[in-house]
Amino acid sequence: MQVDARPTDAQKDEAALWHVKRAGGSLTAAQEQEFDVWLNADTGNRLAYDQMRVLWAQVEEPASRLVASHAGQMSVWRRAMDWFSPLRTVVSCSAVAAAIAVGVFLNPDALDNLQADIVTDTKTVSEIRLPDGSTVFLAANSAMTTDFDDGHREIELLRGQAFFDVVHRDGDSFRVQAGPATVEVVGTRFNIDFLTEDTQVGVEEGAVRVSTQHQKDSVMLGPGDVVAVSGGNLMPRQAVDIASVQSWMNGRLSVQNIPLDDLIARLDNFAPGRLMVLGDIGNKTVSGSFPTDDVARSLETLAFAVDGTVVRTSPWLTVVY
């Protein structure tokens, strides 16, 4: 009678986490011993780790080779999805393999870039003069579409951060769509943050009206006012230091008491590869001002602050745990 030696979901999770830790090359002698004990404790543990090593090697092949043999590599992606169950816990490292596969096989911003009229690189803030004389400053790795035909003044911010200096034009409003949020102005200076699924609008000068597709109500913002749109719904209006909202224009992200998960998601927009947080450490709150032109230094600072570890597993993925 043949014994079923297939690894359990829990063993796969542990195998993925051990692989992340060992990929960084920073395990202590005691941790290496702990790994050896775990590896030899059960046949399923060893099998799970072997499968993880093979899968990791496959999804980390150079991008040029992946593009050259795209059809064949999609089978690797499917195997990755089969190997990692979507029912894992938050601390599960199934997300690591999924993120690697996405980062290598797919450009997560590719669809936005195809739609966009303007796409910025990962290192600069770009000043763009619009056809109506208005100006927009775009953060690194931002994308937007423009429509100034037939008297329209409409922009869709597909991702990223933008600061608008809108010129007044009688009878013509200026409209910006950013995710679920619609911003309408006549002449003003305002900031839009659309780095994550949520949208944040802040006004420096003038007034804007913010609305969503899901709500009939809208909110008027004046200088120093900020409103967030989360889950398609308008959050309460707040008064803030608008300079902190626009800190990205000086190459920094300034935050106050936000989860590490959220800040890493924002920094991900400025990183050359993908960033990921593993485990409950992502729920710890952080405050401060972090450089966007040196994401590696920001990650080290954050890891020190929350007693975490940064592992650069490959050119495509950095893990904080």
C-alpha cells in the first residue's frame, strides 16, 4: 500500500516562508539548525521545500527568456496557482509565489500604460503643460489619459500621484477621474493620490467638488481640506497640512499612523521591483517621512522601526517580514 506523501497546505506555507528567509542569506546558525530540524521532521516537509525550490527557480528566470517562450511559461504560472491554495492564512507565503509570478510574467502596470497618453518613469517628478494652459505635476510611475477635444477638459489618473494647477476658463469645468473619485474644478491647485485602491484629494488653493459613482452626495473642499474615497465611498472631510500631502513632489512620502502594509503599497509605486509584506507585521502603524528616490533605505528604516527584516529575494521582489 502506497503512503500518500503529498505535503499539506500548512507544510507548503512553512516551506515558502523558510525559502524566503534562506534566500536572504541572513539566517543565524540557530535558525539554520531550526530549519534542519523542521526539514527532517516529516517527509511532507522535505517534499514541500523541494517543490518550493523548483517553483521558485522557474518563476525567477530572466524576463527575456520568459518573453521568448511566453506560451510555455504560462504553464509555470498555472502550476504556481495550483500549488498555492487561495485559502491560506494572512501569514501564508503563497502570496510570495503569486507576487513573483505576476512580477516576472506580467507587468502589473501594462494595461494602464497601454491606455495612458502620459506615463512617467520611476525616478522623476514630471511637469506637463496641458493644452488649455493648465499644468500637472506627475509623480514617478504615474499614468493618465487626457481629453481636450471639442471643448472638453477631462483627465483620468490611472495610477499614481498628480498635482494640478488649473487655469480658469469661463463656462468650462476641469474634471479628473481617479478610480471611483470624480473631481470637478473651475480654477484651483489641488493634489490627487491614487497609489492604492483608495483615492485621496487635497486642495491647496481654490475649491473642488469630489463625488463618486456609488453615492449621490458630494463634498466641497477648500484650501487645506482633504477627503479620501475608500471602497467607492466618500470618507469624512479632514483639515491637514497640505504640504505633507504634497511631500511626494520633493521626493518623499509623509505619513501619520498608517499600517505598514499601506505604506509599503505606496512605496511599491517607486520601487524598481515589487514589494511585499508578510505576516502580522503589516498591521503595525508607522509615521514619518520616507524618501521615494531611495526605496531600499526607506525599507531598512521601516524594518528597524517595526523590528522586522528586509530580504531582497531577486531583482523582482523584496519581502519585509
